[in-house]
Amino acid sequence: MVKMRAAEFGCAVAVLFALLIVGRADVYIVTIEGEPIISYKGDVDGFEATAVESDEKIDTTSESVTSYARHLESKHDMLLGMLFEQGTYQKLYSYQHLINGFAVHISPEQAEKLMRAPGVKSVERDWKVRRLTTHTPQFLGLPTGVWPTGGGFDRAGENIVIGFVDSGIYPQHPSFASYNSDPYGPVPKYRGKCEVDPDTKRSFCNGKIIGAHHFAKAAIAAGVFNPSVDFASPMDGDGHGSHTAAIAAGNNGIPVRMHGHEFGKASGMAPRARIAVYKALYRLFGGFVADVVAAIDQAVYDGVDILSLSVGPNSPPATTKTTYLNPFDATLLSAVKAGVFVAQAAGNGGPFPKTLVSYSPWIASVAAAIDDRRYKNHLMLGNGKILAGIGLSPSTHPNRTYTLVAANDALLDSSVVKYSPSDCQKPEVLNKNLVQGNILLCGYSFNFVVGTASIKKVSETAKSLGAIGFVLAVENVSPGTKFDPVPVGVPGILITDVSKSLDLIDYYNISTSRDWTGRVKSFKGIGSIGDGLTPILHKSAPQVALFSARGPNIKDFSFQDADLLKPDILAPGSLIWAAWSPNGTDEPDYVGEGFAMISGTSMAAPHIAGIAALIKQKHPHWSPAAIKSALMTTSTTLDRAGRPLQAQQYSETQAMKLVSATPFDYGSGHVDPRAALDPGLIFDVGYQDYLGFLCTTPGIDAREIRNYTNCACNYTIGHPSNFNSPSITVSHLVRSQTVTRTVTNVAEQETYVITTRMAPAIAIEANPPAMTLKPGASRKFSVTLTVRSLSGTYSFGEVLMKGNRGHKVRIPVVAMGYQR
């Protein structure tokens, strides 16, 4: 158990005191007039300018930065002190680096007063965020195609710092150890600090882990923080943070061992990159935007190169209409201005349209793919039927069959029915004499869906009763339920197909004789369980995972379509093996384990963060937009068999089916790390371009833009579709529209031929049809889209630029035609 430190105890008392005085209180995020450090140009007497150019890091060691930071904080304190009596409010954070404002715990009445105060730009009630819950390096071609170019796996990601805003880290895990590798030297550009474990008094850092902080003031103020399970330190009390950090930057070649079996070797995408931990997510309640914004602010101040965010809002913010200008995205815009590449999970609301939780052009929004590895198993019955299922387990003894005994027929006492005995969660209610040496049959109930029952517990029950193995039969299923294989130490299988489960139940009932009361006289059903430990590699990979959030992107919370494609890119996110925290309870099947195999766009985002680290290592001066462009324009829309990508989708009966995927499913396509290191051309943008995009998007109030960016709208790009992204989206195409793009050559001189294709409802033409670019040169080209017929749906196409030196640069095109 972690003891609450005195300072935090003091905070808790202060919060209780404040609540007694002001009644109901909430956390509010407040922005005030005046530039934050990143954009301050020196117009306050006595304080030198601290602004950075686009894609430039803040020099936090300079006296001008530290003195201006103190000035901003004193202004925050002065404003609160003038408006409210001491003890009636609690300031949680001062934000000075990326936005100018603070988080404060006050009553709704005080918030009203604050909103009317001079110099206050916005007051938003804090809202919740949630987690967007190893074979992949080989699947992505890293060991042979990418790591050798960076000096091998033991140099891949050298001196690049990846910041993780997540649930913390389990520092003792071998994926994060520094004792088996070349010593890690200091990274002068990184200035983060390391918290000390309050229990062991040991630092969370070891050279590999280079920074570790935790942020919980908003959670404490909300009264939901429990230090005994949430840990008042960077310790991972959930598992999710350790998992994401290991995917991006875990050590190479770490054996994944569970229940005596090795499932392969785990490695991060950039195994030599450094890890900086900014814990702002917690196992039971997720997290709060005020804590997450503080974590991002600190990470950028500390000097991370890349931010990996497997977190998204639970719901739209209450006061901001525009998706791009909530405090979360506005903070990330400043992070990108400071040269930090941001990868964010697209969300897990798929396969339904408009389910993304990552909206803005400055963020790389990552969708989740299923890779080529599938685990299958089978149950063979005494009547010769073979029932397919899933189960990462060893087989029963070959050439032998075992008696089947249902949990409901092995009850010690009929009164235990109230415990749902068929779940097989409580060995003490079952008769060991009946189960021992046999295969235990259990039922998959709703308790497994909500997490109060687990497959891990079924296997423990079977083991403690001496069963040879277990079968878990799904008898009824809510539409769209997703079943993942779970590693277990005894032979075990989950029969997910309801018709196959009924075959098993019919066979069992026919084979089992009973007396007139229904009690079993003899168990005659027999069966055996196959080997589920060996994966089958599929050529139909990658596919877009069912849960991965889908476009179109939205520009406001009235769900109006945006002229910007999201997601941006597809990366592996289904059944990913990586490090886990033994404290983690996020996944009941992996409690107490050192590794877990889980799914989510949460797993896809750190793949992109790690690959971005490899690109940053090779091209240290590239902007975040250049890195994102390289990832997108070199991605693939074909699967391993050379066929167009498919996406998992629901059929009319709510069963799962495969359909042709579109850019709303995968963005530009599935990441190809080898090609991304050498893209040929890039579509680069800077801070002014992002402002131009915001100022040109219809429906965004210029005052709202000024509130968040401290910039006036004196720059326009004509139409948001002209924003220089490596994709083209026109959500409302009337008659004809021409959009422009600028490419920059990052390779040798090369001549590119430009070709286009589009669905028949819309004509597409690019001009010029060819162009030659010298090294470092930039050239404009235009793409004209013309409505041919009104289909009432989006049309998809692409612009392909083929270079005579072998580079291929492809951007997706998305448009919907209207009469007017």
C-alpha cells in the first residue's frame, strides 16, 4: 500500500475545507489574456521575448523563460486572490508553457464570477478522458529493413526521447531494464526530473527511463483518487502505461513467458529510444483533462521529441463548439509548435462512422489494424465432431480422450446456484471428486463481459480441482461481442460460435444419463482439446479492426463533416503482446502477469510513436509535419496478398463480416516503416499553416481562435481543403473546386510523373502532369475535382507521384458532390 504523503494529505484537507465553504465544487480549466512562453514576443516591460519559431524547442534553461514563467504564475495567483477569499478555492496547476491559464477547484457560482472577470478568456469545466485500450516488429519489417540503417536494433532510436501520457510504468520490467545494454549516456536536450518511489525510496529512472512524473491534482480534487490502488507516484497501477511504452520503446528480444510457454520475443519499435513517463491516467476512473494538460505541458517543457497519447475524451467538452479548439487539442498545437511529434489513438468507437476522438491536423491520429497472426484451437468430441474455438493453451494428452463434466452437474450443494456456478469462478462450490482428471465444462455469462468473471479464474478453478482442462461455451451473445484468446496454463478453449456451443451441449446431454430428479448417474461424454499455442499467419493481413474508430472527421460537436481526413494512418492494434504491470487490474485475465496481449487503438498509437522516433533519428531536423507526411505518403492500401485492404464491419445480423476498406477506415493506409525513412517528397507545414486552416474553416469564431492561440486571423488559405496535408478532403463539393499542394524534395534530384484516379461520380485532374525537383526544392501542384453525378455518398481516389529514382508518393482524395 502506498502511504499518502503529508503534502497530499494537506491538499485533501484543504479541499474538504473548501468544499465546506463553497458547497458543490468542480475543477475548471481557465485561460487568461497574455501570451504563454511558447508565443510571448516581449511586449511586457521587463520581460524578454521567449517565443519560438515553428518546430523549435523552448530553451527552458534561459533566465528569460524562468522569469516570464514566474510572472505568469504570479498573475494567476493575483487574479484568484482578488476575486475569492483564501480557503474558498484551490489552484491545482498553473499552465505557462503551451497555454496561459490554470486549473482551479471552485464552485459553479465562483466559475460564473471568474468568467466575468477582466482578462479571463475562457472557463471550461474539466471533463474526463479514458484509455483507448509482439510479433509486430517482424510484421512491419523493422529487423531487416529499418533497424540496420540506424546501426542495428541496439542503436534504433538512440537519444530520441518519447513521452508517454498514460497510466505510468512498472520500472522493474525487463522491457525497460538498462543493465543488459550499452550504458545510456545523458541526453543534454532533456531536462525532465524523476520522482522517487515513496515506498522503496528508489528513483523511477535508470537511463532507459529518463523522466517520471505523476499528475493527479484534478483527480484528488474530484475525490476519486485512492492512493492505495492508484499510487501517488509514476508506478503503473493499471498495466496500460507499461504496455504502450514497451510497444514504442521496449528493449529488443525480451522473452514473453507465461504459464511455462514462450510466446516469442517482444521488442519496441525503437528499442534504444528513451522513455519519459507522465502519468495522468488511473485504473478505475481514467483521468481528467486538467491533469492530462499539465502532463503534456510538462513533457514539452522537459524536451521530449515525441508524445504518445493513448487517451481521448469521454465526451465532447461542454463549452467548445469546435473540435480542434478544446483545451486538449489547443495544448497539443503548442506542443507541435515546439517541434514535438504527437501520435494519438483515433478511438475505439468503430465500426460506426464519425466515432473518432482525435480531430486536429497537427496530430497523427492512428487507427488499429489486425496483423497476420491468429490463434485458433479446437475441441474434438467423442461423436467425431470438431468444434472450433480460441484458447492460447497446451493440448490435452495426444491420443487420449477425457470425460466431460459440466460445472452445474458437479455442485457440492444446490444452494450455491446463487453464485452462478457455471462461470467456474469459485472452485469451493464444485465437487473435486467429480471434476478431477476430467474436462470441466463452463458457461460464458454476462459476468465475463463486465469483468467480474475471467478466463484466468476459470483456468485457476480447473487447476485447483485437478481437472485436465476446461471448455467455456458461449450460449448466447450480444451482437458484436469481441472474443480475444487468453493464455492459460492448462488445456482450455472458448467456443465462441453459439451453434457450436449448442452442438457441444446436445452431445453432452445425450451422453449423460440422469435419474428422475435430474441428478447424473454416469458421465459418458468424452473429448480432447487441441494445441492453441501456435499462431497461424494469414496473408489477408492487415485488416482494419472492428473497434477502430471511423471517419469522416468532424469540425464541430454538431457533427458537421470536416474538410480534413481522419484517421491519418493505420498501425497494428489487435492482440499485441507487450509488458504488463503485476499491479495491473485493467484486464482481469492478466492480473499479476508480466505480459499481456491486448487490443485497442491504444496499442496502435505507440507503434507510430516508435516508428516516428526512428525517422527523427535519421532526420533530426524534420518538423512533426514532415515526419507525419513521410509516414502517410509511403503507407500501403494493399494487404500481404496484394489485395485492397479490408475492414471488419457488422453484417445485418450483427455478425462480423469483411468489407472493402476506405480512407475513413485507414486514413492514408497501413504504415510501412522502411519506406517512411526515405519518402522522396514531403508535405510540410508550420504553425502559420495550422492557424490558416483554423481561420479558414467555416463556423469557427475568430475570437475563439484568438482565445486559444493568441493570434489574430490575418492569414487565410482560401479554403480548408488547401491546407498542405498529405491527403485531400472536400466534404461539400459544388460543381468544381481546385486545391493546391506544395511538396519538398528530401532526396536527390528526381522527376515525378503525377497520375490520378477517382470513383466515377467525381472527375479528378492534377496539374502539372510532371515536375522535376532539385534537392531541397519545393514545387506547387493543383488538383481539380469536378462533380459528374450526385451519388449522395463520398467518392474516394488518390493522387500518385512516381519518381524516376523509385520513390512513390501517394495521397488519398475524398469528396462528396452537391448541386449547390
